[in-house]
Amino acid sequence: MSFTCDLSGEVALVTGASSGFGRHFALTLAANGAAIAAAGRSRDRLSELVQEIESQGGRAVPVAMDVTDPESVRAGFEVAEIELGPVSVVVNNAGVATVHMVADATEADYDRILDTNAKGVFLVAQEAGKHMIKRGHKSGRIINVASISAFKAARQVSTYCMSKAAVTSLTRTLALEWAPYGINVNALCPGVIMTEMTQAFYNTPHGKDVIKRWPRQRISDPSSLDGVLLLLASPDASSFMTGSMIVVDDGQTL
Amino acid sequence: MSISCNLDGKVALVTGATSGFGQHFARTLAASGATVAITGRRGDRLDELQAEIEGKGGRALGIVMDVMDPASIRNAVDVAETELGAINVLVNNAGISRERLIVDVTEEDYDAVLDTNLKGPYILAQEVGRRMIERGEGGNIINIASMMAYRPYRGLSAYGMSKAGMVAMTRCMALEWARYNININTLCPGYVETDMNSEYFHSEKGLKVVNSFPGKALGKLDDLNGILLLLASDSAEFMTGSTIEIDGGQPL
Amino acid sequence: MTFSCDLSGEVALVTGATSGLGRRFGAVLAEAGAAVAITGRRTEMLETLQQEIEAKGGRALPIHLDVTDLDSIKNAIDKTEQELGPVNVLVNNAGAYSEKMARSFGEAEFDTIVATNIKGAFFMAQEVANRMIERKDKGRIINLSSVSALRPVQGMSVYGMTKAAEIQMTKSLALEWARYGIRINAICPGFIDSEMTGDYFRTDQGKAHMNTLPRKRIGQPENLDGLLLMLASRDGSAFMTGSVIKADDAQIL
């Protein structure tokens, strides 16, 4: 009656797999038996990732995908399913961040963040759902990568917060509309984690001060998300969870 | 010590003023003494509303504005401030919804809803906020979201996303602009009877819906007056970054 | 078209009116025209408030009330009804406060805080509402919660728990009493200068803390006047029930 992290037989499509969280998620899911459709825009980086997964005995294919382009999303899913079989897990991770005061944000800033982080998540989920519903059986899991920014304001990240709040709302509506099809949709809400995107700031003296104010006075790496990722990706372990927001932030938002 | 419901001397800009909430907000603010810039896409309706407000001794100016067009937004704010004076109250109300299940939502649906309900309000708040900051006199911004910001409703995925986004927008703007004495809050109304939904809510299906509410009633437009006037006045300067639900308990 | 802040003809009852927010609420409601039963355990302080209110032409009735004692609750409401009339507005403000880390929190202190903040508030609301329902009177109840219900603060575990309970209570009672037209909402004030926050914000540590707040200030009780009057008024909040309104100057975002 324990739960298994064994994802053998599962096919996971991970967006934004070229770097950061996405790359890590792909490796973690692969290490636990899932076949991986590594989706993103950087062909070289995706190929590297695929090689790494295969060298560790896993199975993966690179999938060119621009999440802001519906046709690219559709084509990407088609490739994934031809190569690996029906996609049963989607990690809706592609996301960008930026820093700007509200008064200084340009229309281009707004569009960039909202298109990738909110619209992209919508388009990928929509395509995934079409495939999963058509198959009409068993379960599918969609994991939307939101953020603590969905719930808490901070300076210079207004558009990012807005996009993540939109993702939490979407997660609930997806869960509601697709519950009858056995599809579970949940949102993973990470706190601040050391990645390519965040390291520039958190390595500065100011960044280190911020870290000192957190309850555990430390910053972690993407592996701290593994447990919840595997839980949400597993067909049995989280079958009773849908529409949930799971914050994994080491107490940063307390 | 008591609330001043008197908005004499205030200049307000209300979006989506050609119908529903926006129209009512404009009337209420004008009746309380504010000069109101009323905006929307239908010039003839704006003219009618302006004439109505002026006929009652108020002051209003209709300005055609398309919230999906940043240039139109900037122009409207320019015109309002040139003709009426510095804007100190913004009611970010324009919004649309397109009821469609997620699998049926087209890209055009998504863009229309998010651009009207979130991007437009963001750019407008920026435009008005920048000017408030420059003048150093503070001001009040009231973002009109919905009870659907927090709960899922079948067929309203994009709408819900835009309203949840608006709540986050309010929090971030409140944080960044607190120091400039700008107060920005979100109003989340429940189902309120308007011209547009009245027929539905009197139908058999609609009546069943109303009966399922804890209070078995829809809200009325006048029910929104209290909170609107409070947030527009100087009596709520300790409230910023807040989300105020005004929904008769419907989502409970 | 606009709404009236005039509470003439209304009868309000404020708990914990001896100091801080409760004291201010009593004064504000009286100035807006309501006859106010000002209640608490320190009668001399209530009498001082009564004099102040009456000097401005208002009407106030001081009543000794211990919200942890259900008989005391009934007696206070009885007395209000006899002297002023049936209660239309209840401000459930009485609260016990303690700041102590969870590890060393004692049972007696725990019981006191829970008895006042949860049990007292609940039975106060119940008694007032039962009478409103019998009279078919659509009254208003305003619960005082706190931002510490929304975000944990070191040393405020028990206080925060009780304030979070008050939010849940607000929503549950709103649901059950919507059919009777009774409106019950909660206010979550941020840091406000009062007996509770005491001298802390005047200390060096407190001043440093204040400097980290977005507006570098704490509030004063009068900052809640507008919100209180709107929630207490007949028309101003007709469509609001089960709402939780934060008034905290952007302190908790």
C-alpha cells in the first residue's frame, strides 16, 4: 500500500525542457521510467538532453515547440505521439520571467510574459486534453507549473505574478471541466529556487540578504521539487487530487 | 469621522461605461459630485449617457476608447485630463466573457478575453498611475474583477484567468505604488441583475440558478454603490491591495 | 443612487468597546446616528466613552459584558433591547491577545484566548442573530478578524488561529443566514496603533519594523471608519455577506 514512483509505460511531454526546471523535470521523470517528449525551442539543448537521458538507459525524443503558437503546439504533440505513443503526463513548464516596475513595463514586456506563461500553458493544456479525451480511457495528468508569485505580490514582477495567478485559475477550470474524463490537473507552485534564471540575483549581496530572511535561510535547487512532481505524475499516487495548488517553498511565503 | 460620500472636485474615468456596471458606476459617481470621463466603444451610447448625467446637473464627457488598443487608451487619458482635469479615480471595469468549454476555445476567443479584461486594464492603470505619480497627489484605482477570480466555472476558463490575473495585478500595483499614496483595490462582484442578463435570470433555468444561491437573490446595481463610493473617496486610504467580495454569499 | 451613512433609528452593540478599535467603533456608530450599547469588562472606561459620545449629542449605553459567559451575553442583549431597542448591528470586536511562541504557550492562556475570540464571538453572533431572525429583521454583523489570520506571524500562532476561525465562522454563518437576510462580514485590519500593539511600534525594534512597511507607518483606529460605516449601513453593503475585507495599507501582500 505504499506509493510507487514507477512511471514505466507513461509518456511525459515536458515543455521548456531546454533548461532550468524543465530540463530537470525531464531527467527526473525519465529516471523513474517515463518516456520523455522533451519540448522546447532550442534544438541543440534538447538534443543534448535526449542524449543524456538515453545514456542513462531512458527513452526520449526532442520536440520542437513554441508554446505561444497553436500550430507548433499541435505539431509537437503529433510528433511526440508518433514517436513515443499516447502522452499521459504533461508538465506545462515553459515560462519566462522579467524584472520591471509597473510604471516602466512596455506592451512588449507584458505580451512576452503573458503569452508564454499564461497563453502557452492554455494552448498546451488544450491540445493535451483533446488527445487525452479522444482516447477516452483511464487517466491523464497535467501538471501546470505556477509559482508562489500567484499568491504573493513582490516588486518588479507584476506581469509574472499576473500570469501565474491566471495559471492557478486555469488549473481549477481544467480540473472541473475534465474531471469526467479521468484527467487530473494540478498546479505545482515552487518558491524561489536556484536556476539559470534566478542565480544572477541570488548570488549578489542583496540576494543573499533576502535568503537570510527566509525561515530556513537557504535556497535549494530543482531536485527539491522531485517528490511532488513524481506524486503528481504517478497514475495511482495522486488519483484523488485534481484542481489542487501545491506550494513547495521551504516556508518562504510564511 | 463619518464617510464622505461627496466626491466634489474628483475626476473619475470609468471604462465600459456604455452598459451594465460601467454605466451604473458612472451615474453613481456623477451623482455624488465627481466629474466623470465615460469611455467605451459606442460613441452614440456615450453621448446619451453624457446627456443624461448633465441633465441631472452632473458633469461628464464621453470619450471613445478601445481597451484593446494601447494608443486609444493613451489618447483617451490625454483627452480626459485636458478637458476635465487630473484623473484621481479610475474604475477599470471594461470586460467581456465568451462562454465556451476549454476544448472549444479558439485563439481569437482567448486573445479577446485576456486583452480586454487584463491587458487593457493593466495598460490603462499604468497610464493613469504614471500621471498620478508625477503629480504626487495620489489617487484611487478600483479594478472590477469577479467572484470567478477564485472559483472555476464551466465554460469560463479564459474569463477566470483574466480575473485572477487582475487580483494579482492589484496586489503588485498596490505594493509598488503605496509610497505614492495610490490606493488600488479589486472588487469581486457576484451575479448582479443588469439589462443584459435580466431576461436569462427570469427564465425557468435562470430562476433555478437564483434559487440555488444561499440568499436566493441576485444583486442589484445599487448594492454596489456603497463599496464603490467608499473606494473612490478619501475615506478608504488605509485600504490598498485588498480584494473585496460583493456577492451576497453566492459562491459559499 | 448614493447610499446613506445615516444610522438614525438603528441600534448597535459593540463588544470590547473599552479601548482601541472597539472604542473608536462605538464613537463612530454613535456619531452616524445609532444608539450604541458599548460593552466590555472595564465599566469605568465605558462610562468615560459614554460621556464623550453624549457630549457630542449621541446616545450610548454602557453595559458590563463578559463574552466568555453566555448568561452575560444574554443579559447584555436583554438590557440593550429594554433601554435602546432591538439590536440591528453587532460589532463582534472583543478579543484577547497574547504574543508567545507556540512551544511555551500555556493551556490556561490558550483557553482564555479561544474562549474570548472564538467561543465568545460565536455565541454573541448566535444570540443576536436568533433574535433578529425571530423579529424578521435583516441585521448586520461585523466580525473583527486580523491579517494574522491570513499570514502567520512569529509568536501569534494561537491568536492567528482564533482569527482564522473567525473568518471561517463568518462564511459559515453567512451561508446559513443568507435566507434570513442577515449579512455577516469580517474585517482584517493590519497593524494599527492600539492597546494591543501597545508601545511596540515606539521602540527601536518597532520603528525599524515600521520602516519596512510599504507606507512606513501603522494605522490609526479612525482609518477603519469608512469601512465600518459601509458595512454597518442598511444600504451600503446590501449585497455583501461572507466577505472578508483586508484593510492593511498594503502591509500583507
